[in-house]
Amino acid sequence: MSPDCPQIVHSLCISGRAAATQLEIRKAERLSFRERQVVVLKEMGLSNEAVARRLGVSAATVATLYSRARGKGYEVVIVLPGEALGIPPEEEPAGE
């Protein structure tokens, strides 16, 4: 993992089962530390109010930080394991 492409790992519950998920923020070097925090929490689906409570700031501050971050052109890539999507592992051919 390169320093300009940090990854944050969190848990995602799909169909009642926790699955390891990686959330990668591309172009994160363009964002301030606080903007990165807001982006990660917002991309996880939290409301402005929920993010504000977790970070100890106002919902208006969250909205401003998120708007600024979006204007800086970051990209988010979510990597899910196949099992989380109901894709069974590849079977090895018999006789090997």
C-alpha cells in the first residue's frame, strides 16, 4: 500500500454475516485529515448527524468538510470478498 493511497479496513454485515471489507480512498493525499475522517464515515453510510456525533463537531461542519472533499476529486473503491456477495470459492479439479 503506497502512502498516497491509504486504505481503511472496516467490517460490513451482509446477510447477517460480518465480512472483511476494504475501503480505499484514491487521491486521499488531496484531503485534510478531518476530510478523510468525514469521507470514510459518510461512505460507510452514516448521516451528517451521526458523523458529527462521532467526531464531536456540528452537522454543518460535516457538510462543509464533505463538500470540500468532494470538490477535491477523491475516489472511493470498496473491495468485497466473493463470499460476501454469495460467490462460492473456486473448486479445484478432481484428481489434482
